Amino acid sequence: MGEFIGANRGLGYLVVQGDVSFDTTLVFAALAVLTLLGLALFGLVSLIQKTVMRKYPSQQTAGAPFAL
């Protein structure tokens, strides 16, 4: 939350400025960009995880429901 309040530029700043000036279009646009950025970063981390985990197969035993 501090990123939104203490910022003087960026997407958090746009959300706060849109809220103060009652510009709902600006707020929704900034939130849409933040959502897309979050999804893209999640996809990137998932891709990296799949790549790394192929190199290190699970040590889980065949009958165990989860590894300890």
C-alpha cells in the first residue's frame, strides 16, 4: 500500500490520482495494466519453474501422496 501512497510516478501513482480526481477510466486502465503485468510475470515464473524442474525430477516415492 505504501507504493501507492508514497509514489510520485508509476502505475500506483496513477491509481491514486485517478481516485482523487474521480477519474474511473484512469483507475481501471491502471488496474488493467497491473493485472496484465502480474499475469505476465506469473507466466514467466511458471515457465522458469517448469524448465528448472525438468532438470531435477521429483524424489517422491511411488505410493506417497506428498513428499516430506
